[in-house]
Amino acid sequence: MTSVAYSPDGHILVAGSADGSVRLADAESGRVLATIQAHFSGVVDVVFSPNGEILIASSGEAAIRVWKVDR
């Protein structure tokens, strides 16, 4: 893992990885909810919007990806 963040409500944990993937997990159980192959290089940072509806991941390739989070 290269970066981690909690959703504003604390229910979802997101982790960026050196392989370019982003994983969302239930913060209480640790169960993986989704895995996204987000980037070609390692994820540098992950962050939720203040309302928890948007997830942003940045990478070493100077790119960002944005997703709407369904709850």
C-alpha cells in the first residue's frame, strides 16, 4: 500500500497500491468491496471528497482518476 484514506463517514477504507490498483474495503470487516486498476504506475495518493461521493487517485505518471462512489 502506498496510500490510504477513510471515507468521511468512516465506513469505507481506500488503499492505493504500487501496482496502480485502488481497493475499497469495508472499514469494519476489512472485506474488499471493489478493486480498480486505476493507473499504469503506482498510486501516490487517494482521497475522498468531503461528502464521500467522489474518490480521487493520483499516480507517479502525473495523472489523476476520479470516480463516483455508489453506496
